[in-house]
Amino acid sequence: MKNDLEIYIQQCIQNDRAGQLKIYQLFSPVLYGICLKYMKNEDDAKDVFQEAFIIAFQKIHQYKFEGSFEGWLKRIFINKLIETLNKKKKESFFLDVFDPETDFTEEEELEVCTVPQEKLLEYIQDLPDQYRLVFNLYVFEKMKHREIAEHLKISEGTSKSNLNRARKILQKRILSIKNFKTA
């Protein structure tokens, strides 16, 4: 697979459509899933997905064959997602309000409750843009609040606050399912 992947990347560098198709087929399920997690709906996810793939193919010559190619692709997609969400933001995209008295900042153990993946994705998509973006960067991309703050040009406190609020919204929705099933 690794040798094949290197061949496909080389083909892409030469603008070979067959190589691009192979890269697309290999990585599109994961990358589209990322787009769905960040965007509010499928149409927006598809738009960013297409635009990010175009960018990836335009910049593929910059890949140095060091580290994970998938990681390199994910970084392009996440940067495009952040750029797209920043363009969509209104006057107060991020609530730059952090109250240490009310905003919990430490890791909190949640009661384990099984939620179908599709339902969880739906709940994540329903989060307000600012909460969804911070939640995804922290939970799925394993970024620290400092990194998120730098990427989004917000304070670390705002990042922590938005993550906490996203978690509370998700927890409330998940618990409502659990309560509905037991009722």
C-alpha cells in the first residue's frame, strides 16, 4: 500500500487523473467525514470537501514524503474548514466571554451512554458554529486550547468556554435520548 500510495502521489504531482482518482478513492470517506463533523449540513460539507481536494491536488507537490500523507491531507481540510467557517462568521462568531466561576474548564467524566454514530454526528452538526469548531478541534484533532486559540484568533479562555458549552449541549441532548428510552 505504501509503495502504491507513493506512486499515486507521484502521479498526482504530474497531474495524472488516474492518480488523483486513486487518492480520492482512498481518502474521501475519512475526509468527507471530517467535513460533516465541522459543517452544519451536507451541502456545506460537500462544498468544502470539493474545495479542499482541489487545494490538496494543487499543493501535492509540497508533500515531502515525510510523516503521514493522510495527516497532511487532514491538515489541508481542517485549514479549509476553519477558513470557510471564519468567512461565514457574523459579528460575534465567538463569544469572547469566559467566566471562571461558571465555565468549567477541567475534564469532566460523563456517564457512558450508547448513542448511534449518525445521531451523534447530527447533534454535533446542530451545535452553534463556534462551539462545533472548538469541539471538533479539541476532541477529534486533539488540539490544545492554546493551539485552537491561535488558529481561531480567540483567547484560550474563550476556547475552553466554547468547548464546555458544546459539551453541555451535547450532554443534554444525549441524556434526553437516554431519558426518552427509559420512559
